Amino acid sequence: MTEVYSTQKLIEILERERQACLKGERLNLTATPFIGNSVIDRWLKPEGVQKFAAYQDFKLTIHRYQQQHQVSGILWRHIVLKGRTLCYPQVDDRLLALPEDIETLKTAKSSILSFWKEAMAEMDLYLSVNSGKDYQPIVSEEALAIGDRTEWANLWKWEKAEFLEVVLQLGWGQPHEAAYRRGSLASGSEYVHGVNSGQQPIG
């Protein structure tokens, strides 16, 4: 019987392939950045595009493998905030979320939002706007209202010395597409940043 690769093994395979592409060991020679303008095209270097395209092609192959063998894209994460711990599902951003994975994310959303709301007490909240270039002050009730319109939630934090930033991602559709397609009909995300009072988001 042929071994089916695990979620973790697929991540390791993808990372090795990414490194190989970055080193130029893998190229998609059909990929070209040229736009047909000779003045601009002479400054464009195809190798970077060929490396990127080779990795994207391989990633699509892994996604097809996941679907064929029903390999989940979910890893279980732990986050500790103000002495409280949450264990929650997160789809690795290189992998595809199977339909069952999306259902798992939907089920976990309420516990993530409840944990987030308690942890954000007395913290300043900002909604990421203008493609992440600006931040707009927001209150938790407004963030939770956004959550009502989205399918799933994700959390991560940056913490050092006197600084803490907690990012709540409220998304819909495929998680690996949602980070890059803000406002897309199929996949997208809104981001709410929580920081200690008087501080500003950096992420």
C-alpha cells in the first residue's frame, strides 16, 4: 500500500521545494514577465518570475494531492494571552483547505472570538484599511459584527518587552487565498489589530 503523506510532511516538502526555487534549481521556463514594451522589457529579468512560477506550479500539484488523498491542511495551534490558552485550528498558508477543514474552521470561530474578546479588554483596537497601509480605530462590538459576516477566524501575536500586538483575521473562502485577496468575492479577509493602550500596530 502506498504511503499517504501527512499534513506536516507536505509542508516540509513544500519548504524544500521553495528553497530549491529560490536558489534557481527549479524554473518554469515558459513564465515571462515581458509585457511587449521593448523600453520596459529590456529591464525585466525573467529568472525571478520563472522561480516564482515554478514554486506556484508545485504548490498546485500539492493541492491536487491533498484533494486526491484527502490530506487536511489544518495544523492545531496554541496561543497564550494574559495567562489564558486557546487551542485552535489553522490552515497552513501553503496548503489547501478541504471542505471538511472549512467546516472545522467555522465551528472554531465562536471560541476564537470569545477568547479574543476577553483578551482584548483594555486594549486599543484598529481595523486594517487601505490594503494594510492604514489603521482605523474600532471597538470590539464593531469587530464582532464583521465576524458575523465572515466564515472563520484566525489569531496570531507579536510580543516583546513592553509591546504586544494581537491580530484577529476574519476571513471567508480559502485561507491560502484570503490573505492576498482582500475583498474578493470568493476569498478575503479583514484584520483587526489589538495593542496596549497608547501604542500603534506595527503588523
